[in-house]
Amino acid sequence: MTSAAMRFSIPASAQSRVRQLVDATNARAAVHHLSAYALDISKPFLADCHDIDGRLIGQRPTVTVTISGDIPRHHGWTVIARLGHDEEGETITSLFPGLPEQDAEAARQYRVIENFCHGCAVTRHRTATYLARHEDGEMRQLGTTCVEPYTGLPIKGLEALWRFGTLKDSDWDGDEGGIPADLRVPVAEVLRVTAAIVKAEGRFYSRSEQWKNAMPTADGVEAYFFDRKAPMEWRAALDADPDAPGTAAAVRAWAVQGYGSLSDYRHKVGQLAKGETVDPRHLPTLVSAIAGWYRDQEKEATERAAQNSKPQGTVGERITTTATVTTVIELEGRTYGYHAQRRRLVKFQDPQGNVFVWFSSTGTVPDQGDEVELTGTVKDHSIYGETAQTVLTRCRVTEREPVAA
């Protein structure tokens, strides 16, 4: 007997559908006393996934399907091809699924006789004929009704087995151009693109900051992977950032350190960063890791700079400096009769690392991270931990516009 083997890959989510189709096909073939084909499905693995334009967008769990069995043969005859004839005289050859190469080559070289059947020797219009090959090399072109009488092979059973040939090219997702539900995106790539976008935009933008007329960073990352209309020049510019891979690696290491943390957020980000791929639904959470990493970097830099902090001015002196707000802490308010006074501790740091402290009771104070011009009267010099601080009072704070790069 000649064996047939068909091997192709499908989404892992389609395994049950393939089993059902193979079982149904074998059941129909069994009615005509043809042997069943065996089905083998590999363990899932991640394979590249491309959109309808051919662009790589991620990976998805995939399995390799192998369908094998004996090609039906009777008295040395095998049906090796179906010849479809259209009204314009063209012939479309469909090989029997899994046909060995020697039989496939014989079918391709055969010179088709239009509308002819060797079985009944009648020439008439036919939409399809079948090519039968004997083990001694003899070839016969047969009409549908002559296949079984001439070869002894049931045509309906053969047509049932022919369905195996359509499985490889089937649309297992059932949609056009959508993002597969089981798509996975490489974690390293997500963080690389995130780092490049943050560098290009100058900072990380959360989705709560959409009012600033800036695209949230997570939306930019999603557009890079999934938006077909995203400019190729924009993608190319992000891909060309030489620093992005290094930043991505540092962010990932920082995120993984938070796995098992008491903080639900740090644990979740660490869990995502530990994996090789991430579900697109979790992209915003993973992307936000870069904001946490930058905060920690800035905090460490501030702490290192603060080690050089020295007392500034003399008590009672009015001084002015440029500084960055490093800390804003809400303190317990004071009540005067029916009036409650809000109090906050605001810390600043100048470019040399000198630390200034202001206990504010004003209605508004700058936000953490703001660059300001600070004017105040020196009230005291103190030490907090190992850091020298200059305590100010009666402060005037003016926000400074960022210097254009």
C-alpha cells in the first residue's frame, strides 16, 4: 500500500475542530469501506503571527497536525488526481491529499484529454474527471461515474478523503484581519518599543493624562503592534533607537524584582515581565513598568545628590534658587475656631544636590517633579538622616518652563 502524509500547522485553539473534521471524514469514508486516517497533534509551541499585510505582530500558541493513512488502492489502481474543467477549456489539477512525489509528478506530466473518459470512451462536456494510475505505470482519465466500475474504488469515499487536502489552507480564525484572541507579544519587544516611545516623547504618559493632548504611551505601543495605519516611518524611527534595548532590559530586571512583592501592582508587573510573551490585554500594565523604573532611577539619583547637600544661606537671609520638587507630604492640619488650615511638607533640591524644606500652609503648592524658582527666608539648618537641609519660611514659588532641547 502507498501511504499518504499531510503535515501543517494550525492555532492551538483549533485542535478540537480538526479532530471533529477528521472524525467526520473518517466516518464518511468508512461507509464506503475505506480505511480511516490517523491524526497526530503536537504539543503547543509559539509561532510567529503576521497580519493580513504580512507584518509580524506577535506570536501565538500553535500545534503541528499530521494526518496519515493508506491511499486507497484496488487491483493495482489508485486515483491520484481530480481534473476540474471550466468553460474556457482550462484544467485545474487537484492532487489526492498526501500523494507521494512520484505519483504527483506523473499527474502533473499527464496530457489531459478534454471531455474524454477512457472508461466509457464517450466524449461529452464534463466539469470534472479523475486521473487513475496503475502500479505498472498505466494512466487512465475517467469520468465520475466510471471511476468505481473501472478501478473498483468508491468515488464518494474518495471525495470524502479529498477533504483532508483543504484543512491546511482553512481559515481557522473565521475573521478577516482581526487580532487573534490567543495572540501573544514578546515581552522584550513590548518594553523596547515602550522605551523608544518614552524617549521620543520626552516622558511617559498615562491614560489619565489624555487631557494633555498627548497620546498615552500604552496607546502608542498598541499602535506600533496592531494599527495597520500607523506610519512605517514612525515605526522605523522607533526601531532605530540604539538605547531602547538596554533601557528595556533594565526595566524588565526592575519589574522582575517586584515579583512576590506585597504590592499587588509590583507583583503583577513582575509576573508579566517574567514571561517571554504577554497577552495584548495586559500591555498597559506591562508598559507602565517603565514609569516605575524611571521614578526609582530619579529617586536614587536624588538620594545620591542629597549626600552632597550643604546648608545654604544664613538664618534670616532671603535666598533664591532654582530647584526641583522632590517630595510633597500632607501633614495634619491645624484648626483655628471653625477654620481648618491645610499643611504640607514640600522638599526641593537644586542642581548641586542641596536640599530645601518648606512647611507650607498656603492653599496651593507645586507638584512633585515640577521645576521651580524658589525664594524663601532661611529659618533653620537641620540634619535629616545624614542629609543636611535648609529650612525655609515665607516662600514664593514660581514654576519654570522646561528648557527646550
